[in-house]
Amino acid sequence: MKILGKPNIRIEGLDDLITGIKGKMDLSAVPQVVKKHGAQLSSRTQSNMQAAYTHGYSTGRTRRSVKPIFSDGGMTVSVGPTTNYFPYLEYGTRFMSAMPTLKPAFDVQSQMFINELKRLMQ
């Protein structure tokens, strides 16, 4: 999974997992897993945003901009907000505290994604 925007989070060890998957299974089920977890990451991120962005100036624009984008024949999904000010919300500034929404969603969803891929290898 990739995340759109300036923040860049990488999962280490996926190369070994992919090699194992290619050697042990038919990859036809993988796009469905990618689609499922991409949609869940998008939904989880939007839920986090709805809970975190409660200030009076919040318009919902960043939350609405989160959508999964699929590529590589369904083998890759990119999820993230497209507003240019999202990094300030996620990481904060010297004038405002961070309100992380994408990283917590990614941390949970990436583990679920990896576990499901590992189950496919068995």
C-alpha cells in the first residue's frame, strides 16, 4: 500500500512476502485483498478525520478528498488526502498540535493486510 501526499510511510519486508506469495500461490486473489484493504484504509482514515477534526473551522474537505486509487492491475492501492495542507494537520506546526489520522489508520490496516496475504500463502 502507498500513501498519497507528502508523508511517506513504507512497510519493510514486503519484498520477502511478495517473493513467498509468488512462489506458493496463484496471484489472482491478491487484487481482491488489495481492493478490500484499500477501501478499508480509506474508510478508517475518514472515520479518524471525522473524530479528530472537530474544530469550528473544519469543513470536511480533507476527509472527502480521501479515496483509494488502484493501479498495476489491482496490485497497488494509493490512499491519502489530496488537500495541500494535510501534512500540517497530520504532523502539526509550531502553532498547532498534530492531529494524526492517516498514520494510525495505516498502522492498523497494514497489519491486517499483511496477515491476510500471509494466510493466502498457506
